[in-house]
Amino acid sequence: MSRICLSLVLLLAALGWSAPAMSSGDFGCSTSWKLKHRDMTGCDNMAILSPGNDTRVNLVLLIGRGAPKQGVILPESAAKPGALFDWAMFAGYNYSGPETTANLNYANGEGSRCLSNHFGTDDFVAAVEAERKVPQRDRDELVRARRALQPNCAGAAGAAPIAQAIQSPRGKLFERYLTGAAAFYAGDYDAAATAFRGLAGADQAWVAETVRYMLARVEVNRAQVDAFDEYGSPKEGFSAQAGIIDAAEANLRDYLRAYPQGRYSNSAQGLLRRVYWLGRRTDKLVAEYVALFRLAPEKRGIETADLVQEVDNKLLPLLTTANTTDPILLAVIDLARMRGPDSDKPTDCCGTPLTLDELQAQRAHFSGNPALFEHLLAVHALFIDKRPADVLRLIPDAARQRGFDYLQFSRQMLRGMALEQSRDRNARGFWVEMLPGATLPFERPALELALALHDERSAGLERIFAKESPVRTPDIREILLKNVAGPQLLRRQARDGGISRHERGVALATLLYKEMGHGLYQDFLDDLKSVPANASVEGSLYDFAATNDPPLGVFLKSGNMGDYGCATFRQTMISLAKAPRDVTARLCLAEFVRANNFDQSEFDRQPPADQLGGTQSLFPGEPYSRLEVYKSIIADPQAPARGKAYSLYRAIHCYAPGGSNECGGTDVPRAQRKAWFARLKKDYPSSEWAQDLRYYW
């Protein structure tokens, strides 16, 4: 999503704002497929106001007012809304349409003089072309001169372009404006201010408004001179001079009074917030954001995702419950303070853990939003005090709504979690009743996760994979297929033409892999017939979930494989179907696993018991382990010498190069690996593997 990336780059790099102190989660993590998230990782955000959410997500849920505008355009490759998501995905659903000059440059609080040059050129050219009192020759010359103005804010600005021989009075106004603009972009703020003041009261509307605005920008840029280091980060201990901050504020207010709905009003509001941030005037900064929260999203002059990112960077690091009474900001801070000890956050993120007494003391601040306060009390009861009965008392049943805003949805999801925790027999019916009202992005998948978790632990998988099942989210269904489903269900899904091609591929890949590894060799050969002859061999089964066509062709590869002189994989499986204890065939299966990087596959890693897919697998047998195969052959007195030598060699290599077992199974101590090494050298000295192996790990 290029717009998100561009906005964040402008926000953090060009503007020199500090990294988020409250949000985190931008550096990689794994998803925990459950409803209750107290620790914040960055990957486990949900459409539920909760401690585990990124602060940015919680703030959007509180101020976003629901669905994005119809104009939102996402690339076809963009991931669909899921039950769990990171900030980047969520932000993409909170842009209303194409980027605008005001939104891109100014509403985020732009203060770099060069950042706006491109858009300033467009505005200037449009104004000149629209001015009929400027003759065409003058217009052409003014446009040429403006386009020639290409400042280099990282170095010397160079000579300012000069419009030649402008004759018309209106044209001279634009020419004088260009003189001020060139000085501004060169960093000569005194000269720029002089030029712009000289145009105050100009009888050309665009010039008159723009110079008033540019006078304010001059002061904003003065305020941040020497504020940032070479990497764009605020210098430690920097404090803008109070007089400069006052001047910047006065000029911005002057512009906004004169042009409350002006072409730069959104920009001026953003710059005003930046000035308050530079001056550490937290009370005024809070007031600006609170005023924006109270407006409808389309009237804020800034995209919701950009506003939230700005608050997270500029305000929350300065904010505590002691210096705000706004319920929205208090809720964001309170939720962050209810996070668990393992949250991915700085130690100074949001203050000490929140006690119930502290929360109760805030009640008066939520007098205008009692539902939000009740929700916070319920979160504390469920996540910290572990008292689901209190949640049921605080949040009445309102599951049968035609539509939920995010606060309403959060409250009912919390009630549903409390019902589950209380083992209430009506829990599933409650989730089902909520489904018709879950119409906003990310709501329906969260409900489907709740249903899947419930059914997995109560009714098994048949209800989830029934034709009329409300659980349609691909990720949820595929997690259960990979981790819990037995052969019969996997085979049925693999052959069901009424479901997506991807789900059929996931089911077949899981079925074949587990039949192969769990010793169901004849079943494997029978089901192998379902793999198309032209099946993809690109990629691996590790990333099959990210492809439309899982690389099932890997099971059809012809030719010899590995280092043991094996026949084709299909021939190996035929041998195993006839003689499951055949040493050569077992070693060749291990070679197939090794050659295709299937060791400790995700098919073999059961999620934790409290997560989706965490119940006992219905597939018979144990996960495959090369190490266990090697140990079995090493211990077999009937195994041929060549097979024993290769098993010793490969068992030792399971720990290369770092000493950690990469082959699965039960770990063995280093002393055992040393003994294997000695045995290989002593008992099979002439084998190519004894001669090749120089170390043990």
C-alpha cells in the first residue's frame, strides 16, 4: 500500500518525529489466534478495544466512526480484513481516497520547507494560469521561473530563479511572491518574511492568502532550526525559544481567523499542532486533538490513520492520566496500562499498571460516554481481575443489533468472552446472534474466530466445515485443516469442488504431508492421484498459505534425490507401502524431507492449547522426525552397514552448524553426538561419510 508507506516515511523521516513510544509492533512477530490479548505484540490487533491492541488501532476504533468512504482504493494484492492484523493493514482501511496536497504535506504537521515544493509549484502554476489579468507572455515566464525553483534542503540552495521582464501589475505580484518563496526554500527566513509582508493586502486573492500563510510557515521553520539531528530525530534537550513559538502560533492563528475555510486551513491546523509539540505546550496540543476527535472524519482535514499516527508520535509520549480529562485519550492510556508484563513496549510507555481504584476515580471524566467507561471496567474485570461475572453484570446482552460501531462491537465481544470463560451453554448462540450486525471491516472475521474456537473445543470440526457454516475466513479454516483435521475431513475438503481452489490445495498438501510422515504410505499413494500432473513446484510448503496454488508438484518430482542414491520419491513410497521397515526406503524418505526443507514443518507444530488449532490433532500417528529415523536405524542390529553409517552421519549433521537440533524428535546430549562421531570413525572408517565428516556439534 504505497500511500501508507509514503505517509509513514514523510511522518517519521522528513518530519523528524520520534518513533512511537506507545504503539510498537512494527518489527515482526507471529500471530496468536485467540480472542483475549493482554500482551501487545503488534500482530494481534483486533476490532476489539483491548490492552493487546496497538494504541493506534484502539484510537482508530474510538474516533474512526466506522467504515471508510466509498472512494477508498486498495490494490488487488492487498490482504482482506482478517480477525487479527497489524497496523499497516488496518491503516490501509482508514484512508478515504486519493492523496491530496493538504493531506500529504500539511495535515500531518509538516514543517520542512522543501517538502512542499512540488505541491507549491502546482498551486502557483494553477493560480497564474487562472489569472486573466496577467498576459500570456508573463504567465509563461512566471511558470518557467517557478518550475525552475528546485531547492536542495540538504545543501546549498543555489541561485534563485528570476522571472524576466514581467510587465503586468498582477504579474509583478506573482514575481514578488516568487522572490519570497525562493528565500524561504533557501532558508533565508528574514528575507522571506520581508518579501511576504510586502505583499500583505495584495489585490490578487491567491497572493494575498498565500503570503499570509507563508508568513506563518516562516515562523514554524524558524522554530525548528537546529531541532533535529542528521538522521531527522529530535535532538536531546532541544527546546524551541518561547518567543519564536509565540510568533508561529500568532501567525497561524492570524491566517485561520482571516481564512477559516481557506485553501491552507487544514495545513495551518496541522502546523499549529506541530508548533505546540515543538514548544512542549501539551495542554494546547491536547486541546487541538480533542477538537479533531469531536469532528466527523470527513471534516477533520486529515485522514484518520494519519491523525492517529500523529497522536501516537507527538502526544502520547508526553501524556499521562494527570494531564488530560478527555475520555478518548484516557481510554487509550488506560488500555495500554492494562497490558501484560510481556508486552512489546518501552518501560516508559504509559505509566504504571492501572488499578481498579484509579480507574474508578476517572468516572466523572466519562460522564458523556458511560458505555466506554463500562467497557474499561469490564476489560479490567476480565483481563486483570479474571472476574467474568462482573463483565456480564456491566455489559447487557445487545447481540441482536442491525449494526455495531466499534465500541458496541467491543462491548459485546467482551461479553461473549465472559460467557465462554464462564462455560455458559448459550455462548455459541450469542456469537451467532451477533453475526448479522458485524458489518464494519474486521468485525465479521473476529466473530468467526470466536465461533471457530468454540466449535473446535465443543463440537469438533464438522460444524465448522459444514456447507452452511458461518465460518468462511480462509485463514481460520486453513489453520484447523493444518493442525487438527483428520484424514477423512482433509480428503473431503481436497475433493470438494464447491470450496476455493486454495482451500482444496491446503487440504491436499496437509493430507499428503501427514500421510507421508505418519506412515500411511498406501493412503499417500492413493491420494497422490489427486495431484494434477502440472501442479506447481515453485516455492515450498512452508509458504504455501501465501500462494493461490500450493506447490503440490513437489510430491511428483522425478529423478533421484538426496545424497544416498535414492530412486524417485514415488518409488520410495511404493517400497515403504510394501515394507515399512525397509532401511533404504526410510532413509530415502528422510532424504526427501531434508532436500525439501520439511524438517519441523508447520504441519507438525501444534499451536498452544488456548489458540485456534490448539486441540489434539485428529490425524493418527506422531509428527515425522528425521532424527528419530536415524536413531532407530543406528540402534537396529539388522540394519546394513551402509545404512548405519549414513544414519550416524546425518544424525550428527542434525546439529550442524550451531549445536541445535534441526531434525525434530527428542533431543540428544552433546556427549551422545560425540559417541556417534567416534562410532562412525571406528566402525565405518572406509565409508565416504566417515571420511567426509570432520566435526560433531
